[in-house]
Amino acid sequence: MPQRSLSDIVSCVSDYDPEAMTVPQAQQIIHDYVQPIASVERVAIRSALDRTLAADITSTIDVPANDNSAMDGYALRSADIVAGETLVLRIVGSVHAGQQFDGGVAAGECVRIMTGAAMPADCDTVVPQEFTEGRTADTVAIPAGSSISPIRPGDNRRLRGEDLRNGQVALRAGKILRPADIGLLASLGVVEVSVQRRLRVAFFSTGDELRSVGEPLDPGCVYDSNRYTLYGMLTRLGCEIIDMGVVKDDPVAMEAAFRSACEHADAVITSGGVSVGVADYTKQTMTKLGDMLFWKIGMRPGRPMAFGRIASQGRGAYLFGLPGNPVAVMVSFYFFVRDALLRMMGATASPLPRLHATSLSAIRKKPGRTEYQRGILAADSDGEWKVKLTGAQGSGILRSMSDANCIIVLDDAQGDIAAGDKVRVVLFDGLT
């Protein structure tokens, strides 16, 4: 799919201003600008977990292949049942899973049947064995009791093809394959599937003060946590990761890192260097090597965030310039980068689900920007969802993300929140 131009994208957004972008505008621009990668490979289904399906999977068989029993019990003709009367049936055979009963079943007869076994041709109903009594080698009695009355035609019978019919699309292209999907593929006898190749993402942190884990911590320096949170989030998305370490605050080093990253990856993520400080070179390097669509968003945390596309030696990559503060990096990733990477993977990603919960805390909030507060969500004794803040909400307090199990999303127009007000939250569980 051809890359849309910057002018095409921004013309679709009313009041476009790269220095005052709202969260919905920024999300829309990223969605419109980013395109899926066009590269497919065949893999065994055991290697397909968390990969994006590249082509529809159509069933070539009925699943299940036969009407079969959902219980251990007795297959019978429902026409034999008379309401309020004990039914005594003659047992004319027995059938286990993987077997077929080929004999006939006449009125007043039944077949002993096990779970998963194919239904005899003349039978339409199964009575569980625990609902019978007076069993002998040749007969079984089904009492007229409330525990089994009324028995309805078709009880405890699974129908042929009720899971999937021959010719039915089982899985659609764009689906990220989860454990249940792998099992579904196996149930169809599928050995290999076509999937999008893994997305290659290069990332690095910027700053002279940063040290990697394991290095000595000099005075005035801090350990780089951003690369490690990015590593975790990208790994959960199933990306192929290129960790480029820490890049110093130097324009030459910065340009070399950008060029190497976009020559080897589909997307590049940086942290730090997108503000307006004298040593913040990300923005100017992006502008030199390509298009920068915006660099500021009306949000907290994470206002200085750059997005665009860069190129070098005929290779191009989307670039996400994230802030340097640890919480801002994670918030920006979850609410902007994640969906973009899923789109590049060809995945049909749904918006993150939001729950409504009662705030146990008063929250100060200025209208005019979107705020993401870290919260702890729990159900009270009545099953009602309640949420409270983790404590101090500074964008450098990474512990606030570690303690939290959700993000409280306060949209642009919202003002102060009083304790007892309803708020919307996004759960961390399930974020990939």
C-alpha cells in the first residue's frame, strides 16, 4: 500500500497544529499514516502463537464430524418418552468415542454411549447415566422424576458441524493467534499457516546521564529504565527487537543511530530528547532525515512526543520519539505506539476496553488536556468497581506504574473529579 503524504494526512484533521495536538487528533493521524508491512511467511501452528494471521483459514471438514454424545449415558429415541411414566429400555449395544454403532435401534431400545461417541442413526437424545436406575446387563430404567423430566429431543447431543461447517471461515486474516486459535487450527488438521513476519523494532534511549544496568553509577547519573520497560512491552507484542542501547546527546551520534535504526527496522522508538532543551536533538534529526507530523500533544504525562517517518540508504521506518520520563514512556506507548505497531503487523486491533468505576479519590484536573492517572481497581463487597490513585502521580515516579493495575483516563473536557464520581479506566491486564 503506498505511503500517504503528510499533506494528505493533516488535511483530514481539522485545526491541525503540530504544537497543540489533541490526543484524538494524534491517534487519528498515526492510524491514517501507518500502513501494514507486506511480508508473509509460513510457520508450523506451534510457532504461530501471538503471530498475525495473514490469510483466512477455511474449514475443510465439519467439526464435529458426527452427531455425538455430550455425556456418558444412554442414547435413545425421544419418541419413546412418555411424560410422568418410568421408561424401561432394552440395551442393544454399546459405543465408545472413536467407534460407530451400525445396528438399528427400535422402539423401546437404547444404546450405552460414552462422551464423544457418535450417535446411533436412530437415536436423537442422550440420558445421563446418573439419571437412570435398575440397570441390568440387558435393560435400564429411566424413572419419571423431576431430575430428568421433561426430557427434550436432542438433550445432550452435539450436532455435526455445530462448531464449524465444511467451507466456513474459521479464522479471519488479521487475527492475532491465541492459545484457543492454535487449538482450533489443530482441530481442523491444519499443519502450517501464513502469518505476517515479525515486526522489527529498534529502540534506544538518549542522554549523557544514562547508564545501563550493570554499569557503575557516576555522580549525577541514573540507570536507564526506559529501555527495559520498552523491551517488556515490545516483547509482549511479539516484536523482533533491536536494542541499540544509550545514545549520547550529540547530533552526530544521534544521526548515526537514527540512520542505522531505520536501515534495519520497520519502526524506531526513542526515549528522551524530544523537548526544547539545547541538548535535545531528536526533533532536529527527525526533521533532517524525514517528515515529523507532530511533536507535542495535549496530554499529561507525555506532552513532548514526536511522530513521523525517517529514511536512510533507501530504507524507511516510522519513528516514535517518546519523552524521557519513565511513566510518560509507558503511557505514550500504551495509548499511541501500541496500536500503531499492531496496525503495522496487519492485526485487527480493537480499542482498549474501558470500564466505568467509582473514584475513591478526589482528582485535580485542568480541562483542555487528556490526563492519565495511575490507579488501583478493585471490586467492593457489593461487586461494584472502585478505583483509587496509587499516590504521587509525577511522570518520573515509575513505582506508580508498578503499583497500579489500571490507568484512569480523564478526557480533554473533564475538570476536577470528586470522590464518588464515575471515571473510565483501562486495565493493565490484557495489554500486550
